[in-house]
Amino acid sequence: MTSSAPQHATITFRPSKAEWVLIFITILWGGTFLLVHKVMTVSGPMFFVGLRFAAAALFVAMVSARSLSGLTATELKAGFLIGVSIMLGYGLQTVGLQTISSSQSAFITALYVPFVPLLQWVILGRRPGLMPSIGISLAFIGLMLLAGPNGRSLQFSPGEIATVVSAVAIAAEIILISRFAGKVDVRRVTVVQLATASALSFLMIVPTQEALPDFSWLLVLSAVGLGAMSAAIQVAMNWAQKSVSPTRATLIYAGEPVWGGVFGRLAGERLPGAALVGALLIVIAVVVSELKIKRREESPAQEEAPEQEREPG
């Protein structure tokens, strides 16, 4: 490029391979709400979550057996902390699905979108950039419209409260994964976090006085299937978030309630106009967060800086 070339800003929208992986994960997540809602007719929430993550831990351990002997103290700590957040996030979300619809659960769960940058600021001291901040604002407005699937404001039932708290735990999980991702072996940490989530979920059956379910093929097949999917997702998240910032990852995940609404509609659920507007705002928020403004006068070193080295936006 010659020095006489005009200098102007260009806007690009080019998701990386890691970001495409997170987008695919979001689609899978959107489809799980309806399935778990149906499983709650044959099982208690903590038993199902424990069984689901026991299967997931087994799957990962089977394919990672050779690397497990090198487990370090840092990896054990990371796996335990992430496992606690997984148990709280999925456990409370499943508790909520006993009494609220799958679409409503998807919408409320997505409140972790504004929770992540707030927790990230408090815990890691990192402010989100301009474009993610705009995206977060749009996502928050959209989620408020989506929060009441009948177009009304939230009326906090026990199931809704449990789901809101689960959103905070999910936000913490995303931050913890990003904080440890570059310092640990993905496979070893994934086994520890899944095993921790399973063990703690089974332990919670005692204080919650949850009755053990009768045998059900729906329960077994769902737990094994979601366990395999959870194993793949946890490995993929740990890998992808080495190069995707917590804020950007969160805004990609913001598409989850939209996909949840799509699957819910296929199952017979219908969204009111306000909810559809909210879904559109979330999609716009994801796109806005991915826009990168680059100036041609930037040096090659600046343009080629690795994603994890740059501030969001």
C-alpha cells in the first residue's frame, strides 16, 4: 500500500473457526431445553444432572486416559471451580424446568449475557470494548422482551428465581473457563470439572430430599445422549475460548434463546410479537459484537495481533 492511498475505516464480519464452533454449540444448547423439560416428567433434577455429567465425564476420560496421569494442582483447582459453577448452572436450570416452559427457561437463562461483562469487570478488572458494550445493551433489551413468553414482565415464581440464579452461575463458568484456558490441559480439566459437577449433583439429592426415579428409557437415553454432547461441548468451549474473549463468547451464546424458541415453536409453542422483537434484537446484538473496525494505516503487527491479546471491540 502506498503512502498516497486514502485512509478510511473498513468494517469486517469474519468469525474465526473458534467462533464458528461456539455458534454450533449455541444451536445444540437451544435444543436441549425442550428435551430436559420432557425428562423432568420421569426424574428429579439433581439425579438427572448427576447422571448426565457422570456419562460426560466417562466419555471424556475414555478418550483422554493417557493424559490423565499428568494432572496438576492448578488443573485440579480449575476443574473443581468450573465444576461447581456447572453444577449450580445446570442444576438450578433443571430445577426451574420442572415448573416453567422450555422457551421461558431459554429466555431467562440467557440473562447471563449482561451478567458476564459485569462479573468480568469485578473479578478480572477488564472493561468490555465499545462494540461489545453496544451489543450487550441490545441483548439486554431483547432479553427483557423475551423474559415473559406471553409478552408480560417477569413474575418471579420459584422456578424463575432458580433459573435467574443459574444464569449467574453460567456467567461465572464462562469467565472461569477463559481465565484458566491457556494455563491447563483441556482434556484433564474437562474430566475434573464434569466429574465434580456429577458428584456434587448426586450429593445434593440428600439435602433436597429428592426421590430416586424409577427406570425409564427416556431418562437413560437422554442422560447418555446429553452426556456425550456435554463432553464434546466442554472440550470445545475450553479449546475455543483460548482465542475468543469472554465478552465475545457470551454474545455468541446470546443466540441460545432464539434457537430455544425455534425448537419450542416446532414443538407447538408460539411466541408473541414482543418476544419475536426481542429475538431479533439478540441476533443484531451478536452481529454488532462481531463487527471489527480496522484502519488501513494500522501496522501489520497490530492487524495480526492474536485475538486473546486484543481487548473486545
